[in-house]
Amino acid sequence: MKHIITIIVLTALLLSCTSEKEQNPFQISKQNIGLLTDSTQVKDLEFVFAKDSIVKPSAKGDKFSAQNNDIDIYSSEGEKLLSLSPRKPLDSTSVIGSVRIFSEHYKTDKNISTLSTFKEINEAYKISSISNLINSIVISVNEINASFTIDKKELPANLRFDMTLNIESVQIPDTAKIKYFIIHW
């Protein structure tokens, strides 16, 4: 009888191990981007991006370093993939506060990437707000804690120069391309 119970337990363990899905290193969701999660600390980035190059800010305290605490991630081929902003500058125990996505390889669960258009975002997610900035507009999607930046050059001329305008979804061309997007944690 003990052997049967042991066999059943071992079989259940083996099945649970083989049915686990391997994490896609380019999958974006609300709490993670590949192996990077909303609780990953700066000191753990070497493990998360073991095959990539990590460029950290200088700790020298010069004016540029103090203003730019972003950590850039490059592929082994030299392509800029991500820019990570820690919550606390130059602190190895800090978690990441936001991630700017540059590479088209990274995609949300609904297949949105830097190659997507406004129409694709609008069809995939409920738009929470649209911010009108100097040279761009920012489309916020609370469902995945994301903000998509679109250059104003993608907009009709009458919407490009007046920052006081409240831009609505219907005014943005379906073909407007994403410049980049950010996941906020």
C-alpha cells in the first residue's frame, strides 16, 4: 500500500513539473516583463539578464549621473531592449519602478509591441486617459499599467501645436505608430 501511495505522489509531482510553462523572456504582463518582475531588485539584474549587457549609471555623483539613474539593457547583438528606472537611485536593493520598452520583441498578452498602431492598442485595451504633451501624446492603459507614447507628427496638423487641447481617441489616426511604451510598477 505504501508503494502505491509513493507512486501516486511521484507521478503527481512529475506531471506538475512537466506541465509548468517556461516563462517567455519577451512576454509583458501587469507584474512582469519576461523574468523581470515588479519585485526584482537592482542587484538581481545580472541573473535576470544573464545573456544581455547591463549598463548602470555611474556612482561618481557628477551632474549627469545624479539626473539619470536609468539602467539600460542591451542584447548580445547591441540592440537596446529596455531602460529600467529604479525607485531609489544607485541603490542595489531598490526595486524597479518603471520599464521603458524599446525592442519590438517584447509583446503584451494581447500582442501589442513597439510596432503596434493606435488602432491595435484601442482594440486590445480600454484607454484610461490621453495626455497632450509638447511633442507627443501619452495613451494610458491602467489594465496593464502602461503608457504608450505617440509622436505628434503622427497626428493631424490641427492637433500638433496646441497643448491645451483635450485630445480624444477618435481624433487619433488608426495608423499612428508607437514611439515607445512604459510599464509602471
